[in-house]
Amino acid sequence: MADLRVISSVQVIMGVSVFCITWLLIAKKRVSFLPLGRTGGALLGGVLMMVCGIVAPNEAYASINYDTIALLFAMMILTEYLTKDGFFELTSRLLLLNCKSGVQLLLRLAGLTAVLAALFTNDTVCVFLTSTVVTTCAKSKLPFAPFLMALATCANIGSAATMIGNPQNIIIGVLSKMAFVDFLGHSILAALGGLTLNLLILYFYYKDQLRLPLSSTEPPFESIRHTSLYSAVPATEAEEAYLHPEDSTSVEPLPSSSDLTPPATVATAATVTQSSMRHRIYRCGLYFSVSCTFVAILCGLNMGWSTVSGAMAVIVLDACLNGKAADEVFSKVDWNLLIFFCGLFIVMHGFDTVGLTRSLWTACVPYMNLSTFFGVFNFTVIVTVGCNLMSNVPFVLLVGPQLHLLGQPKLAWLLLAFVSTVAGNLTLVGSVANLIVAEKASHAYVLTFSEYLKFGVPSTLAVISFGTFWIWLLSI
């Protein structure tokens, strides 16, 4: 929470101006007269808050929530190791295994997307599943729109179930100091109910097209078997000719026993066996470390450092068993996002120091009594509108320090987490997950703003209404 030192009227004007400039740079992503991008815009705002004397340098460092940064950083590392091991490729291919109809595919896609988003963040899931969805729809002549919208919206709804499902929930989990299990107990049923409503509305919109049968979408055996980038045993030429006959004109007959050179063969077999054993041990260690990380978070240990510890364990395993340094993995970390958050923490701290947010929030408190239905309704509307105007992460950082004024901070944090996440489903540009899906699918299908809006509005209103009522009911 910001300190209460006296701020001059000039500093108030400068603070509001810096905030508005930062918001413009973040919301528009690219502004023609100052094309800094979101990360550059947030960093510029943080620097200007210090230059204008609103935030002292030591305050700027202190305003950055390092637990949030550590958690994001470590989750990126764990996700990258799982990606390299083929985890997401495998799950996306198993999605299609023995799938016979569009409705069945929609149900599987929604369930898988929601579960993965709750564990590995919504944006990550959308990156890996979009190409699978596009390919399947193209081969089976299914409509692209319902499956692309299901992927984006279910990722957002599923991510609302946990503290680690998306960036704003990570921030809320750290700032609220709420137990992970407590948060999960209130949010998971709201997310499940919201997921069901979302699918029902989607089915109502596209029921005729979803009944079409799928063409053969069962993934080939080798796609699953040889998915891992750490695969220890390469296919032989004979196996490759069988699996990919189009790539081979002929296959040499196997040599007779008299043509073999036993010493070389034995040495090669021993090397392959040792390599295979090391990689199996590594894979077991990878999934054991990831599992221990989630258990530690469930037990209420510090989320940031529990995740960092799990990531470090995987890095050491990879170095010892595979002889691989972590340089390549570190290069895949989204440093832009981490810097964006650091700058945003400073900007929001400076804007909070100005006191304008507190004044406006204090004026609205009488209308947001969370013990009444009317108060919950008003709070939900403000959060929904604010997140779509300002983006969810900046809005959460802006109002988070003021939630104690509502008298029920736990309920306020829970509602803020759920509503700020699901509010991203309102429009195509409401969340990064939506934009990822639209952009990665654009080569095959252009999901327009108006087409998405026709589904996004009723779905978002229904899901938010159910979720907020359920969370409020549990807190009475």
C-alpha cells in the first residue's frame, strides 16, 4: 500500500498524466508517434514516475513484487522443459485419439484446455493447441469459429480456477496471501459451472455444424512415440521406411549374421542402452519435480520460491543426465513480460501514491457492499468494464490495494480474480489468449471482432453471473 506523504497538486497532475500515457501505450500496443510497445511503455511509465519525484528509487525497487516475478519466471522454465519433452504435443495429439464427431471434439477440447490452463497458464495452452485445432478443422471440414472460440474462452475460464492460471491471478495470490487450497475451493466450481454454460451457448450457436462426423483424426503411432526431443532411441532405416514409405524407395535386407561385426554392435547397443536409461531417469525426474512443485503450492508454501526450486531441480537433472546447459531454456524465457510487470508495478505504485484511486474508490465503497446482492453486482460491473478498458493486469494492480475498504477483503479478492479473468472473454481483444488464438489461426481462418462479439457477450455475461453468485454464496 502506498505511503501517505503529502503530494503537491503539480505532482498529482504529473502522476495522472504519466499513468494515462502508460495506459495508452499498453492498451494500443503500438502508437504511431511513439512505437515503444507494451513493455517499453510500462518501463517508460516507471522511469517517468521517478523522474517526476512521485516515486523514489528505493520505493521503485520495493514496489516490485518479486514473488510474482519469481513465479512467472520459474513457470516459464518448467513449461519450456515440458515442451522440449513433448508433453504439450502429446496431449494435443491424444485429444484427437478415436474422436468421432464435432461435439465429442468440442467437449474434449474444452476439458483439456481448461485443465492445462489451470496448471500452466491460459496463454501457454493457446499457443500449443491452436495449430492442432486448425489442422483438424481443415481436414474434417468442421467450422473453425466454434473450436477457436472454445479454445480461447475455455482457456480463460479454466485459468480462473487457480492462482497460477494467469498473470492477474498470480498477482492476486501473492498480494492477498490467500491459501492456494482456499482459493481453489471457492473458484473451481465457479469455473466448472462457467465452462458448462460456455459450452452450452457454443453448442446452441453451432449445433448443426458440430454434428458432422470427423474424418480420420487419430494421430499416427510414431507421432506419440517419437514426440520427445529427448528421445533416446532413433528409428532404424527399416522402421523409417515402414513409418514413412514415401521417403524411401527401397529398404536394404537385413545383413546376415556372418556380415555383423560383434564388437562394434555390442558397443553401440551398450551406448544406446545407457543413453536410454539416462533419459528415462531424466523424464521421471522432470515429472516428479513438476508434481512436487504443485504439491508444495497446494500445501501453502511460498508459490514463487516453490516454483523456482522445482525449476532448479529440473535444470540440475538436465545438466547431470543429459549434459545440457540451461542457456537454451533461458533464451526462451519471455523477458519482455517480466520487464513489463516490473515497470507496471512501479507505475501503479506511483498512481496509488497520488491518491486519486483511493479517493474514487472511497466514493464508490457505499455502493459496493459485498454482503448484498446489489453491492456484488456493482463491484462486478466495475471490474468487468475496467478490465476491458484498461486490461486486466493493470486494473488488478490499480484496485488491489483498495480492496480492504470493502470490509470483506477475501471475498473481494476472489471476485476480482474470477471476474477480471472471465471479463477477457467479452471481446476478441479482451485477453492475450484470445489474440494468440486469432493470430495463430489467421492463415486458415480470420476470426473477426464482430463474429466473436456475438458469442463473447452472452457467454461472458452468463459465466460471470453464475461464477460471482456461486463465490458470493460460498462466502455468506
